[in-house]
Amino acid sequence: MDVEKLDIEKICIACMNEKSSEADRCPHCGFQVSSYVPKVHQLAPFEILNGRYLLGKALGEGGFGITYIGLDLQEGKRVAIKELYVTGLLKRENTRTVLVSNTVDAREYYRECRAKFEQEARLMQRLKDRGGIAEIYDYFEENNTAYIVMEYLDGCDLLAYLQKHGGKISMKEAFELLRPVMKIVVEMHAKGVYHRDISPDNIRCMENGTMKLMDLGGAKNNYSDKTLSKVILVKHGYAPPEQYASGFKIGPWMDVYAMSATFYRCVTGRVAEDAMERVKEDKLIPPSKLNADISKEAEAVLKKGMALQCENRYLDMKELYYALKEAVYGKKLPEPGPKPGPKPGPIPKIDPNPEKKDKTILIVLITLWVVVVVIIIYLLIRFIGG
């Protein structure tokens, strides 16, 4: 895209391609501009952020942020722009965000939210070379809030992918698709960071067939991190029971449950029973009883991964990954642990009567000594007599 010749008024706010005219319908993506009405709290299209990012339509929003499509006016490429906007805590005045209630608690909570948002940007930056996750380009603060500029992921989310393939897929296909996502979560766990919001709508299927993990907004550091500890982030059918309680103990076992539930959705075509309902009475239907294309071994792995008690699940995503790999491909993988040392040599034979052997050696030595003495005396007598 030639940025210098770009006519901003002809940009489609849905695909960020330039139209040949100011026509209402985009010839590239078919989007009808007049059909789009942003919500009151969303930024309007054509705003320019940080002096370089042209804003398009909102792509989606959650409890902590709004994501827009955008155009980098310096690089001439599409980007995704995530704005920190905490529902119930903030409101919009023109383009600026302001606190609904300017109390000490509200200000402190918003400070924690901004710190956590910046943490998400740093985490994405550290993981950018690993694949399986959207690359981050920029982080800046404006409009009394913060923004993350990242790679625009084309294609569709995993839910849409499943709908295009009859609602469900085989366990083998699911594992092959989600391997890059599981590997990036393995990297996160190795750094003591946990996603806490894994689900099909947070996994993007690119046009080239690869999968990438989206939205690390729920990601949280290990047990000592108290940021947003009072906030309960749950996605029904994917969140484990311990995640429903404030002050819960954070660990990799939460992502193990959510990833297992994501596989369950892929192979059964239905969302698993809500964890809190399962606590009351566990009615989770095994995938094999829902005509899923899955082996008994893989079904057993998912069952363990979705255990209600976290201590009964796999320890982390790495354990789940290798368990599924073995179950899907039927190959026994080496157990983790130290490499075996060199094989021991033959055990030497032990003399059952060592004292007898010692006496024999002594007699031989005395005999040799006597012979040497006799020879010396004989030579001396001949020498004197001669």
C-alpha cells in the first residue's frame, strides 16, 4: 500500500483497504459502512492514535479491553489495536476515558489494571519469536488509557473453523491443529505465567492453516502476583472450578483444564458441562458416547485433564502435551529424567579363601630369598678360595 498517496476517506473501516471511491459497500470485503454504528463507549473509526495508527471498526471486546482493526500509516499494514477499557470502571468523554467513580479504591484498581495491561504487552514481546501467538508491534498511552498494537490475525477463530467442518473434528486433527498453541503455553508456564482464558474463541485459525493464541489479557504471573486477585475471570465450560472463587491459588493446572475442555469441544461438537455444575453432580458425557472420533487412550487423557480437583490433573501443559501426543500417535515416549550412565562392567571374581592365597605368596618369597643367599655365599667362597 502506497501510504503517501493514500486517501483516508476512502479506507474501508472493516478491512483497511482503499476503495476506488467513497461508495458505501467495500469491493474488497463487501462491508457496508452505513451498517456500522459503534457503541457509545467505543472509539469512532478514523481516529488516529499515537500519530500513526488509523482506527477502523471494533473487532470485539471483553471485560478489560476493546480490540479494533487499524492501519499503520508509517508501514502501510493492517494491525490490531487493543485498548484498555475496564467495563463498569471507566466511561468515555469524547475520546478520553475517565473513571466512573473517582474513589481511592477505583483509582487503585485502575492503576492495577494498567500495570497488568503493560505486563500483557511485555509477555507478548518475550514470546514473539516462539510462534503460536500474535506478534506485538507497539505499546503507548493516550486518551488517559493504554494501547497495545499487534499483528492482525486473518482467518477465523477456532469456533468458526469447527462450524466450517461440520461442527467437530477428529482428535488427531485437533491435536495437529492445536500443537503450536500448546507449545506456546508450555513456554508461558516455563516463565511462570498462566493464560487463564484458553477457549476456541481465543484461538485464531490463520488463512495458511496455522493456529495462534489470542488475547493474553487474562494471563497472570505465579502465586506471588496479587494483581487483580479480586477479579474472577471465567468462561463457562472452559474455566476450572477453582477459578470461580476470588483469591484462588493460581497455577498451570487451570490452563490444563481449559485446553482439555477446548479439545472436548473440538471432538464432540459441544461445550463441556460447566465446572460448577459438575461439582454439584458430575454429568460430563465421555466423548466416545457423543460419537467423537477419539481413541480410549486420548479420552482418558482428556478425562484426567478435566478432573475437578486440580491435584488430579496433569501438572502443566507440557505433561498434557506429551500425554496427548502418545495417545494420539500411539508411541511410547521416553520418561523425563537423567540420562542413563555407562553400562557397568563384569563383576570381578572374589577369592573365597584369601588367607590361603596370602600364605602361598609368603612361602614363595621366602624360598626365593634363601636361594639368592645360597648363591651369594657360593660365589664368595669361590672368590676367596681362588
